[in-house]
Amino acid sequence: MSSVYLQSLIPEDPTGGDVPLSLKIDHFPTVIGRSPECDYRISNALISRRHCSFIERDNELYVRDLGSRNGTHLNGLRLMKEAVVHEGDRLDIGYLPYRVCLAKPVAWASGPFARALSWKTHPITRPS
């Protein structure tokens, strides 16, 4: 698996406000959280410093909560141990909802997906 795309389910703010954007994860294992030390950073108070992680094993993608305060939910169920992620799953990181896309979404080249790749100017960032 080369990449997984987390498509934000929060409508884009036309005023350009602080809205969580979609995220492309292109290396595993990876950690998502609020801390600058994370592989992918989401600057939102609802996200723990080290919130969740993704690993690839046996050609499947797993997500695991890292003891976050607001939890990580997969299809409405709070994760208590790692779980396999599938195409179309709903993943809530804290209270931020995402749709899992294992293949590149058609809309990724434009709209909110394209802006998610500009790491330094949006709430979801990848440290340099």
C-alpha cells in the first residue's frame, strides 16, 4: 500500500477559516497528533499530542488509538485495540470525521484535497 487518503467530512469553510482538511498518509508506520514531533500534525484542541497511529502489516492497514483523551472511532466504535481499516470506513480522530480512501479520490487533484497537500499553510501539517 503506497498511500491512504483521509477525506474530511467537515464542509469546507468558504471564508478560509481553521477547518480540518483532508490528509494523505504516504508512509507507515505513522503517528497523527497535535505535537510537532508527529508525522502528521492536526492543530486542533480536540486532538491529543499523540492521538493515533497507522501501521501496515500483511498488506492491510491498521489504526490504533494511542491513549487519546477524545478517542479514535472506526465506524462509530471507539478503538480499544488496533483495527483493520477498509475503503469507505468512517474514522473519527477525536471529533473530526474522515472517510477512508485506499485509492486516490478523483477529487484529490482539486478542491479541499489539493489544499491539504500545502502542509505549512493549513491546520493539518507534516513537519519538515
